[in-house]
Amino acid sequence: MKHFQWDNQDLILKLYIQPNAHQDKVIGLFNDQLKIQISARAVDNKANNYLQKWLAQEFQVPKTQVLLIKGAHARQKTFKIKSPKIVPDWLEI
């Protein structure tokens, strides 16, 4: 699987997250995953919640349509975006 795949109208993302960065930024590919830096710290689920909100904004969907499928306590995460309204340019890296 690439760093993303479509499941009907839903988008599955394989991400490698670097928390506690200076800014939120998509870095590029890292081991068949999309590497993203986020400014949130990885304590008390703050990074996961922050990333969920950030992805919702990027794909213009409600936060409830962004589901963490795998990797709640790891840097490698799999998210499902239900029926994204837009697909950001950075996805096609």
C-alpha cells in the first residue's frame, strides 16, 4: 500500500508523525508513509487529538469524520477520512 488508498469514498492514510515540532508541516515520504510534523506534544493523547483536528481542516470534513484506526500510542498511524470534501496537494507527493 502507498501512503494512501481509497476505500470507496473514504481515504486511508498511512502517516509517520513527528510531534513537538515548531510548526505543522508535511515533510514528504518516509518508509512508504507520509511524514508530518505537528506542534502538539505527545502526552495525554494531545498529539492524536491535534492531528485529528488538523486533518479535518485539511480535508474540510468534521472532526468526527477523521478516525484513528491504528497507532494510538505510536508515531506510525493509520487514519481514515470519511468522504473528504477536498484532497490537499501534499497528498500526491
